[in-house]
Amino acid sequence: MEAVILNFRRGRRTQSSNQMILRIEDVDNKEKAKTFLGKKVSWICPGKNKKEIKGLVKMLHGNSGLVRVHFERGMPGQCLGKKVQVK
């Protein structure tokens, strides 16, 4: 299943570089999003090295079906708006 990275998890003055907010396709409410808790997520870096950064869906974000993902390392800014795989 695919998802889109919307933004970093952030506050008014802080930003968590390894926590991202994702919108999973065909998920539009809390009940559907709860089924994805604990699933693995992977993003492949563009370029010739093709590094894979893995993460885990940890919690819900709001009432519209968004989820928070904790990645194993900080994510680059070029990942915003890109697709990731949810397994």
C-alpha cells in the first residue's frame, strides 16, 4: 500500500526530523487508520545509492486518518510530498 509524506512532526518552534505525518491512500477516518498501527514503512532515497530508510507507524494524528511514523534516522527535506511503501 502507498502513502504520501505530508510534513515533519512539528510544534511552533521545533521540528522532529525523524517523525513524519503520512496520508495513506483510501484511509479517511480514525477507524481505518487504526489498522495500520505497528506496520512498517520504507522510503527509498533517489540517486545512485538508493538507500532505504525504514520506519514504524506509531500513532494516529488527528481525526481524518493521518498517521505518525517514527523513522530510524532523520529524513531529508526532499522526501516531502513523495510516496512511501506501507507493508
